[in-house]
Amino acid sequence: MSVIALSSLLWIVMAVAIAQVAKLVRRQLNARLDAQRASEELHLLLERGLLPRESVSHPRLHIASFYKPGEQRLRLGGDFFDCAILDDGSLALVIGDVSGHGPRAAAMGAMLRSAWRGAVMTQSSPSAIAQTLHHIVLAEGAEEAFATAVLAWIDVEQNTIRLISAGHPEPLLLSNGVAPLRVKPFLPLGVDSDTVTWHSASMELPPTWTLFFYTDGLVEMRVRADTTERFGLDGLISRLQSLASHVVTSADLARLVESVATASGEAPSDDVAILAVSTGSPS
């Protein structure tokens, strides 16, 4: 075989090999893209499961909400919230935070939200609803898994609120200033396997008000970019003073989180969920 023929053959063999390698690389890239799309779809499904499927419109209350997942794109968390109008016209709501991150925490959050909605719409007692959520975490959670939560019932006729807190940050009352609603907390859901007797605390509300419910991702952001000091409850109360005199909207909540994130120099590293319920309607 001549040198020219041998060289041509080698070029043909190399071309075939390169084509095979390119084909293999394309297959690998396509497989990675498919896996990425599947992960993103799972993320969206789990994220949607943490939030109400439809907005709730109350004739005498304005309900605003905000939800932002953690900084990392697929870092799923277990923050969840929901609200429902009951047959007597009162508003029931829940907000909570499952320990940990990832699909397991997100799935647990979605499960607790769905279980709460099913229980509250059957008009079960507050203690029975809390007990139901507690047993779900015990039965479905991994070892050492737990969830904090606040369950609330707002009676617009009596202008009162009933609360059960399972180790969750206290709601804030915005009226003539901003102050926490002091409620004796129980242990987080799923912490104690023994039977827990849940009691709701009842409080009267002022003539006009906003109730501010949140998860701890909001107060765990830094005060400034050059410090490790956290925003904290005092920082949140200070920022909310400007909202105490009017109906709080979802746009207000978005601006609040954005301003804290800007001051800290980074987006929230943990999920942030907020519910704000106000008397009246925005002008």
C-alpha cells in the first residue's frame, strides 16, 4: 500500500472516530440537559405545592403574600403557607417551615399544607388540626425531622384571633406601632412522640390592624454586607413601622424583602415566606 493510500485511510479512520466521539458527547450533553429539565420541573412542582393553588379573597380583609426560594436554584426548602375562608366567614391560615432543604423538606411542606387545608375545611378543632400535622411529621419525616408552624383563626365579627404556635416566630401586630403577639409556644411539630395537648390562645384585636406572619429566612439575612450580624426581630419591627398605618400589599412585602437583601449584599440564603392580613382594602 502506498504512503498516500495509507495516509488517506488513516484520515478516514480518524474522521470516523471523531464522528463517533462527537455523537457520544452529544448524547451525554442531551442526557444532562434532560436531567436538568427534569430537576427544574420537579423543583417547580414542589415549589407550587408549598403555596395556595388559588388566591383567597375575603370581603372584609386584604390578604397579601410573598414567597422566595433560597438563593441556590435547586435548593428546595420546606416553607409553606395557606389560608381559607370558613363557613362562618372567619379566616383560617397556616404558615410553617420544615427543617432542612431539598426535595424531602419540600415534599413534607407540601404534605403539611394539603393536610391543613383538608382538616381546616372540615371545621376540626384547632387542637385536632395541630395534632394531625404533628402526627404527619412523626409518621412521614426522616429521623430528627421537625417543622415549626403557626395556625391562626381570625374572627372578623368579634375582631379576635386564635393562635397555636409550634415553635415558630411570633406573628407581629401592626396597628399603633408594631409589636409581637405573645403566645406560649409548643414544641415544633414532630419533636415529641408523646401525645401533645394543643391549646389555642385567643386575643382581641384593635379596630384596624395588619397581622404579619413570616418564616425565619426573613430575619436571618445580614444587616449589612460587611458584618455577620443578622437582621433579626428588632430590625424587622423597625422596617415595618412605615407599614403600620395602611393596608399592606404584596408589593409592600416584595419591597421589604428586596430592601433587606440589598442592605445585606446578597439574596436570602434560606426560603422566605410572608403572609400579611389587613383590615380594609388598599386604596
